[in-house]
Amino acid sequence: MNQVNRQSKKNRSRYISPPIIISGVISLVLFYSGWLTKIENNLHENESYLTKTQYDSDIVIVEIDHASLKVLNKWPWQRRYYAAAINNLFQAQAKKIFLDIDFSANSNPEDDDIFASTLKTTQPGTVLMPTFVQYSDSGNSKYLSLSKPNTKFRPFVTPVSVNLTPDFDGMVRHAKILSSFADEKLPTAAVIFNDYDAKPDEIIDSIYGLCPRLSNGCPFTTFIATTLTKNPSEINT
């Protein structure tokens, strides 16, 4: 009898019930199809929405707004205006300035020299410029190229990566501390701008539940007022 009972228990231990098998198959299908990730992301985003927290921020956004475009009446703007804005922003006690504009190309030599001279007077690490990977055309083919700040400005600014990799649904949930392209390794803009101390191989998560209280955007022309002529029509001459 004991031998029969032992044999029965042994057989039961080898037996896997159909519900367990079905659950395992469903889990594998959900995992490899990406549905588990979608469910996890939705839960995380709903949690972020329900636990949304605002905090004070000293970030000020200087806008390329309609009013400034109307006053300066030309695009792209002359780089002497960016030079004036940088001077005035630092006089207003700005700690860092991130110019989220592509300054890789040359403009007119006079303006480039004015802009470079202003950048040269700034403290190291206080002016950030974007560096990014983009597709370039060469005949019938496309290739990836790295766009950097112009060589005239590069010695006086901190290049930061602005490339982000979205998930399959278009949402950006993670960012690398360092972005790599060929032999180039650059810190991301968010990390440098916020003085975040992190390991080079670290990946930071986007926390949508944290909402900074930002001041209303300031028109660009607010910070170049001292350089404007009395007659706006003379600005572009």
C-alpha cells in the first residue's frame, strides 16, 4: 500500500494541469507580442496622473514667439541678437543657458564673429548647444550624420545630445546619460542642464507625475531690447 501511495504521489508531481499550461502559453504570447509592456506602461502612466505632484522650478523659457518674429521681421535671425540675449540673460543672473537651436552652419561673417566673441566671455559649461544625429542625403542614398555646433562656437560651449528614442507608441520613457555616435559620446541635455550626477552607463526614466511650475514664457525680444533701434524697420538693415 505504501508503495502504491508513493507511486501515486510521484505521478501527480509529474503531472502539470491544463490551466497552468494555458496560463504559461498566454503569458509567453503577451510577453513576446508586447502586450505586457503596454499594460505596464498604461498602469504606470495612470499612476503618474493620479499622483501628479507640482514643484517649484527656476527654469525660464525664452520663446521664439509670434511677437518676436513680427518685431524682428526676418528668419533666421541675425546671430548678434542671440549674443545680446546671452549677455542680458547672464546679467539677469541666469546660471545656464540652453540654446535649443541648430548653430552648425555659417551665417554672415560679422554676426558669427560677434556671436563667437560673446560666447568666449562666458564661463565654461554655462552655455549649452544641441548636437544631434540626423539623416543626410547623398545622391540616391541616405546616411546618418552628426550635426555639431559650428567650429567657431564649439570651443566656448558645451555640446549636448538632444536625440531621444521613443517607445513603439511614440512616448519617450527612458533616456541614456550618454548618447553615442561613432567615436562621439555626449551627455544628454536634461542631465547636464539639471546638474544630475549619474553613472555614464545609467538610463534615467521619465517621471510624468512630476510637473514643474514654470513661469510664463518670455518673448525673445525682451532680452535684446537694449540692442534694438527705435525704428523696428531698421533692424534688418
